[in-house]
Amino acid sequence: LAIASASYSRLALGVHYPRDVIAGVLTGVSLAAISHLLQSRLGPRMQVTLLSLASIVLGLAGSSLYGDVNSYKVVGAALPLLTHPYLRKHKHVIARAGLAARVLALAASLTAAAVALKLSAVVSTAPAATGMAYFCAVVLALYTPLSLLSIVSSPLRRRF
């Protein structure tokens, strides 16, 4: 229903030709079918890795072919996701923490990521710097909870 209504609106508004809409629908359905096949055959670790690599390749292509600043953001945000297996390996640290500790760690990570993005907007508008800021923001969002909860639940902390 969503595909049909979006296709109709593109034609009704006169912003696309029928062949463009048909090509878009066929491309979308093909990608959805491929995605479904891959998802059913691959484990979560490989799914995240392949999605990250595809995002990086498409982001680099978009930035080099079109000079699009948003492509740098995609690359910067997708790179840290390649460390997903490491995060899954250490998920027990987060699972053992209490609810209050997890909420505080999440709040700290989102605050750190927001500060990184805000500082990058103030400091530089260069595309590569923007991509680096997104890289830092995602790294902070991913690893701050793990780091904080590791410190809180460390054996040294329990002795005192």
C-alpha cells in the first residue's frame, strides 16, 4: 500500500515519469527480496558487518561522485558499527548492571554523542570533519555505556 501510494503521488505530482516509478518499484522490491534472503541465511554478526560495509561503500561513492556532505556522515557513522562483534562479546557487562546504572550510562553516552556533534558544528564545516564528528559521536554512543558499567562493576570497585 505504501509503495502504491508513493508511486501514485510521484506520478500525480508530475515529478517523475512512469518508467522512473516502475524502475524504482522494481529496484525496491529486488533489494527487499535480496535483503530478506541474506537476513534468513546470515547470523546477526554478519548482517551488521555487511550492512556497515555497504553503508561505507555507498557513502564513499556518494561523497566522491557527488560531493555530498551527508555521505561523509554515513561513512563516519557506519565505521564504528564494524566493532559490533566486540560489543556483543561484552554484553554481559551491561546485562549484569542494575537498571539505574544502565539508564545513567545510556544518558551519559547520548549526552557525549550530542556534545561531539554540537562541537563539530561549531568548529568546522568541512565534509571530512563532519564525517569524523559522526564517527566520534557513534563511538561515544556505543562505548560509553560499556566503559562506565565496566568501571562500576569492576572487582576493584567492589573491594572498597
